[in-house]
Amino acid sequence: MTPPEVSSRDRILQKAMELFAERGYKVPSLRDLIGASGCSTTAFYARFPTKEAVLRRLVADLLDGLL
């Protein structure tokens, strides 16, 4: 059985979490996030308008998990 494919959105969030944990929020650029996620700029912007939007989604997901 092959593992399910990870969506671009989930891959962006996973890589952003890793980059933010390693380097903080300010240091990684939007270009760093896009490169780490392996998606195109167009694919990134189709899912998130800004780097802050990625952080907001990560925080919301974390809080949802706590509730």
C-alpha cells in the first residue's frame, strides 16, 4: 500500500514549522518557505497570501489541537 500523498498546503505548513523552529519567524524569507516546501510560487500564493498567514494557520492549528 502506498502512503497517501501530502497536500501542498500541508507540506508548506510542515516546512514552515520546521524553519520557524530552527530559525525563528523573522529570519526565513518567503522565498525560503517556498523553496523548502518544494512548491511553486503560484501554488504557495494559491494557499497563503503571506508568510504571516502561514504563521497564523500554524498557531490556529496548534490551538485547535489543545482544545
